[in-house]
Amino acid sequence: MSIWALIPTNTTQRVRDAATGRMKDTTVRRVPINLGLDLQGGIHLALEVDQSKGPVPDPADAIRRAERVVRTRIDEFGVTEPVVQVVGNNRLIVELAGEKDPARAKGVIQRTAFLEFRITDMKNLFRDALPEIDKALRQAGVKPAGEGAAATSVTQLFGADTAKGKAKHPKGKPAPKDSSDANAPGPLSSLLFQGQLPGEYLVPEEQVPVAESLLARPDVRRLIPRGIELKWGNEVSSRAARSYRALYAAEDRPIITGEELQDARATRDPLTNQSVVNFTLSRRGGRIFERETGRHVQDYMAIILDGRVQGQPPIIKGQIGQHGQIELGAKPLQEAQDLALVLKAGALPAPLTIIEERTIGPSLGQDSINDGIRAGIVGVALVVLIMVVYYRWSGALAVSALVGVALVVLIMVVYYRWSGALAVSALTLYVLFTLAGLAAFGFTLTLPGLAGLVLSVGIAVDANVLIFERIREELQHGKLVRTAVDEGFTHAMSAIIDSNVSTALTAFILYLVGTGPVQGFAITLIIGIAASMVTAIFVVRTFYMIWLQRRPDMATLSV
């Protein structure tokens, strides 16, 4: 069974295509043992609640709820054995072993994914409030971005007076007061161009920071009509060789939010070949959505994700029930898949910011593996040497049940000839059992796990020491070799069980309360303890029985 658990299997991994630079699925054949972040590389992220975008009443509660959301997202992300855990009261640790695309992983983790559906400003309340806003900005000393330029945007918003400037004042009389200042483009309206639908305005891309700063002013925010909220679009459009970003005026009350979303799947539209996300609402959400969309037929509905309007708001042609669609245009399918993933996992209770980021390359992981193997070989070699020198033949039998290295094979065959070769037939059992346990239960082998593997070798040797000392005592009392072996195993059993069970309980507590590296150490130690008990109690005794059957007249035992 151990060999079966370690047989290489086909697994699907996401790798970057060297030709296109895109991620693709590929099938590789490997031994089914998962390597941790420190052995195969990956990314380590430390996140905290981002309060720069607004105060969070209870950061500790927010980070605990964020852990559940991030864990769900990472499980859908496809990373093997991720680590997602809260450290302290306000920090979230995420470790993704083997992840080759850190930017995508950070995007999936940090995305708030708060989904809303809102009706746009169908009554043009914001457009009607623009003159008052411009007046307030002029009084505050704010000048339009391009004074003297043609009032193209105002003409589009309010229409032009074609008769203006044609009338001539009588000769010799003073010219009337120029009223062009009243109709000149204002500080804000000079940046806005009317879009194709109610509540849509286009802002030149280079003027977006200026518009944002004006809209953030307290005197402007007070004049924005009640019940209206401004949201930027997520796409940049080109018109007449100039780039524009859409600004939408929408109702501040959503008709429904992503809390009612039950499922989301990414696909391509068969007609347009564009990336889309098909979503399904709960029964309650479907009823609400059907009722609200029925009240707003022929209105435009903005789909808002994390405060950004996704694409151009579609017109509501009829009642919409439980099923809907989010169009992503020409964006790649992978982005649609990531959006479906975060929508399904739910919204974060608060935005997260990365305060620490470490990327561990595969070469560093390979160096850790080499160092761990080297340390393990040195430690095991010392154990082998002590056991063989002190317990002679019995120690060699115990070693043969514990370690599967070439050095032990050489010692057994050269010094013990046929009996050594017989013991070699059970070589690698201990390491085989331990690695098979890791593979069978899907645990991850980390660098501290390698330390636990080597430590459990010493624990296994300790069990053999107890058995050998009891056998020595029985031989000193004049008992036959077969009787001394049986008595030695029987009397040492209680001490072996007590010591191993207490160590296993300690390791189990470490696993429950420890972090990633400590958990890796604890898991390997627990599996190693179980394997060491099997090899010390059953395998070594089997070796003794085989040897005694071949030498029934043996009068003494090398122990």
C-alpha cells in the first residue's frame, strides 16, 4: 500500500506559455507528495485591513471574516495546500506554494468584489445641478481648466446660443455688459461631455485626476443632488483620437447587491465571442430583482463592482429574474474566470492592503531541499553508526528497519553477508511508510517537516534501545535466546507506547495551535512516530524470528 501511494500520477498544473506569455493547463507526472512554500517556491503575503479608504469599526472582526472569504477564493484558485490564517488580531497570512503568477494571485485576494445594481440618473438631476456647482467653484477661486477655449462641453450639455455675438451695439454708445462669463464653461462642466445615455458623462483621460479632485471638495459634494452618487467606469474609450473615461451619475440605493448571488460562471458569448460572467441569484434575490427591474423598464441599469461601473449600463427591456449576465467586452477569459471566482466567494468585509510580500523562487526551494537532505543524511548516518557500534548485530537489524540509504545496504551486505542481505529486503520501510503517509493523506512536506522526519528517526531508535536493553536483561538472567527476545519485546511495549503517545499528543497540539511551518513539522512527526512504532515493534521482531528460525541452536545473541 505504501508503494502504491507513492506511484507517480498525472496531475494538472497551470504554467505560463513561453510563446504567448499566457497561463495554460498542462499535465505532468510526479510523485504525489506536496512540497511546501520553502521547498518549491511561491509567494508569501501579509495583509491588514486598509483603513485609508475609511474607518473600519472592528478591524479584528473584519480580518476574521476576510479569512473565510480569502480561503474560499484560494480554494477555487487551484493552489495545492495553501496557508490562510490570522496572526494576532489584525493580520492575515497567505502562502501559495508553487504559484507562478503573483500579480494574478494578489488581484484575486485583494479584490473586494462588492457587486451592486443601480439605476442611472434618468431625471438628469446631476446635469441640472452643474451650474450651481460651477458657481460655487468660481466663488472659491477655482478657474476652468482651459479658459478661452471653445465651450464644447457646455454646448453639448446645455445647447448653444447661435444669436449671441451677432447683434451690434449702436455707434457711439457704450457696449453692453458682456454676459459671456455666465455662459462660459465652468470649472467642472468644462471637463464633462454628455454621453449617449442619461447619467453618463465622458471625461478626457488626462483630466480625470482634476475632475476627481473637484468632485471630492466638500462644497461640491454638498451640491450633488440627494439620492445621486457618482461612479467612474472601468473602461477607457477612444473618440476622435482622444481617450475618455466615463463618469456615471446613479441612484445611491442599489436595487440588489451581490449578497443575493448564488453562483457565477465565466464563459464566452457564442454570438460576439466576448467574455461574460453568467450569474444566478437566490430565490429571494430573484424575486427582488424581478420586482425592481419591472418598475424600471426602459431605464438604464449600472452594474457596479468595487465602486466601478462595469462597461456601459444596459437598458432594461423587461423583468429580469434569477439569471443575469455581466459583459466584459474584449477582456480575456481568465479575467472573467477570476471575476466569477471572487463573486462566488463573496465580498470582503473591508479592503485589504499588502504590508509584506516575499517571493521565493524554485531555485531557493531546491537549495532548501538539498540542505535538508544533506542534514538528514548526516543525522541518520550518526544514528546508524551509534546503533551498530553499541548494539552490534541487533543494532544493525534495527537500522535496517529504519533507514533506506546506500550506506546501510553496504554495511549489512559486507559485514553480515546473507543475513545482512535478508535484512536489506526490508530497507526503506520507515522512510517509505512516512512518505506514503504524507502522500496518502495529502499533507505538505516542508523544510521543518524534513526536520520532523529526521527527529522521528531518533524516536524510532529510542524504541529499539528499550527493546534491546530488556533483551540484555533477560539474557543476563540466563534465559534462552528465543525466550529473551519474546520477553524483551513484551516488557518494553508499555514504555514504547507511553513515550510515543505522549510525543504524538504534543505534536498534535503543535498542529492545532501552530502556524504553517510548525504544522508541517508536527504532521511529519506524527506520521513518523506511527511509522517508527511499526518498524521498531513488528519489522525488527520479524527479523529476529527469521534469524532464530535459521539458527535454532543459537546460545547467545549479539546485543
